[in-house]
Amino acid sequence: MLSISLGLPEFQIVKQELLSYGYAIHVEKTETQERCPHCGFLTSTVHDRRTRKVRDLAIFRQPVYLFVEVKRYRCWNCFQVFSASFESIPPNQYYTNRCYEYFYELCEGSTIQEVSRKHRIPYTTLERIYYSIASKKAKERQAAMEDSSPEGMVLSLDEIAVKKGQQYETVLMDAKAGSVMGMHADRQCDSAINLLSQNVLSKEMVQTVILDMWEPYHKAVRALFPSASIVIDKYHVVQKVTQALDQARKELSSLKKARFLLLKGYEKLRKDQRLRLDDILEEYPLSIAYYLKELFRDFYRTEEYNEAKERLEEWIGLAKQSPFASFQQAANTLERWKEPILSYFLCSYTNARIEGTNHKIKNIKRRAYGYRNRERFRLHVFLECTGNTTGSQAA
């Protein structure tokens, strides 16, 4: 039989054997004295001995079990009886610390059910191990994020659908670091206020908040951060205009299979696609709508705030005079949100990072086939979607 080195300096091996269920290694602590946890007195008087079976890391794909001799000492100073403590084994536990970490890392790259089946561990036991370590790591990461919070924070706030029936979670992200700071149920004003209050330590630290055109979020931000600049994400603004063009197209029942050509940028079309587009615009009354769409794309290519303001006001006026109800409605919407739309030219942040993170959150949910426990879902998201992640996954 091979001689096994445990790599646990506090133990010495007494006996080792290979049994049907794996390696059985009998060990005892090298120290013969123990400090009393009640009075701090050193004692070497052994009251009795017990054996605890503890699982350790596998060797050659064989499970390893440590049969640890646990001595109970009697203190002659306070006459208390206590058990010896171990650096590598938590009190009253049956797995070593490194075994806990190993199983946690396995669950990050797989699922709890798969690891449970592969390593012959009860599902509930592995679930308890994973979430106990995950909770500790989440607290450590939260504390690190709070300590490193810089002045001039830029926050992103967006919602993600987590269940059919319009059940949402509001996601808060540090736009500079790309880290999810927290999540909260639904997307109402009170929920957003609770989420922001719990995760932002100082109102003065927030310089900019990036939002879409969902009114409850704006109301919450104005209530908590009255001096912060609100920027409406430009992709949501452009989406309003492209949706107006698509609605105008749908009103022409005879026009089919042209959505791609109309919505794609003109400079990105091939020569044959441009010829096809020119034929469509000659045959159907969509030239004004298409011109408004392309003109609005030029608006976001502007570099100066004053020029952008003039272009936006000009576009709104043209859209209101157009014969298309969808563009008139889009013009009214953009006029209502004109100031936060123009704030983009003073602080050119977008919600691109949080939209990408929302896709990752959906993958987390799909990988686990959904979550019954919403708090555990938020824990998974926080651990995977912070700036300190290592690319590993949990399920």
C-alpha cells in the first residue's frame, strides 16, 4: 500500500488502510497540550478519547476518511472538561475545511445535484455546505466593495423578468466596475428605494445614474439622489425610433420581408441590399419614416451638447409633422424625456454592461431550471456577477 502524505501538519498518521469504501487513515493531533477555552490555562490531562470520522480530499479518485482521535481535556484551573480544537476541521463537523472548499468549487462549475451524485454525498448535506460557504464569501465581497467604493459613482438600474406573469427583479450595478451591487423584488418605486438605500452608503458618492424610461426608477433616484445626474440609456431611446419605423411598416400589409433592410443602418447594407431598399422606398410611402430613423442615428453621433440639443429639437419637430402616428408618439415621448436624454452628451455612459449582465443572470436561472428560493437566486447572481469573479459558475 502507498504511503500517504496528508499535508495537514497538525496531525500525525497512526495507521492507514484501503477498505471497500475508500482510504481509512487514523490520525491524532501532534500537540499534547491544549489551552482551556474557559480560562486560558494550559493542560495536558486527558479526560477521555473519542473517534470522529471526517471526510477529506480524495486520493486517486478514492474517497479518504480520517479517523481522528478527539481528546477531551480536564482543566485543573477551572475544572472544566473541553474537547481539543483543530485548525483543519470545523467544530462538530465531519468534513475538513479544504474538503468544504473543494466541494464548493465543484458546485460553482456544475450543479449541486451532479456533484452530489458523483461524489456520493447526500444532496441536503452538499447544499448546506455550498450555501454556508457562499454566504460567507458574499459577506466578504460585500465588505470589500463597500471599502473600495469611490467618489463619483456611476450606477445602472434595470429590471429583469424572472418568471412568467410579469414578475421582475430590479438589478443595481456599479457601471464603472461592472459589479452587481444587489437585487430586489419587482420594479416599483418603493423596491428601487429599498435597493438603493441598502447598497449605497452615501448619497454624496453617487454622481450619475443610468436608467431607461421607466418612471418609478426616476422617481426613486430623484428622491434619494437629488444632485445626481440622470442619463437615459441611448439604446432604449434609439429603440423607440426603430419601433416607430417598424410600426409604420406593419401598417402596409402588402410589404413583407423588409424589416431587416429598413431597420439596419444604411452604411452597413451591401450594394444589392441598398438597391432593394431603394426599390422599396420608391414603391411604398416609407421614405419619410426611413429618413427620420437615419436622421436620429446622426443625432447620437454628435459630440457637443448644444449641437445635440438643436438636432434633437429639430428631429422632434419633424417627427410631429410626419404623417405617421407612431413617429408622433415617439416624438412626444422623447420631448418628455429630453433633459435626461441630452445628459448622455455630458456623461457618455450607457446600460450596455447591465444589459449584458442581465443575459448572464438569465443563464444562471436556466442552468438551475429556475429557483424556488429567490434569496438563493440573488446570492448566485451576486457571487457570479461582481468584479471579483473568476469566471466560475454556480448552480
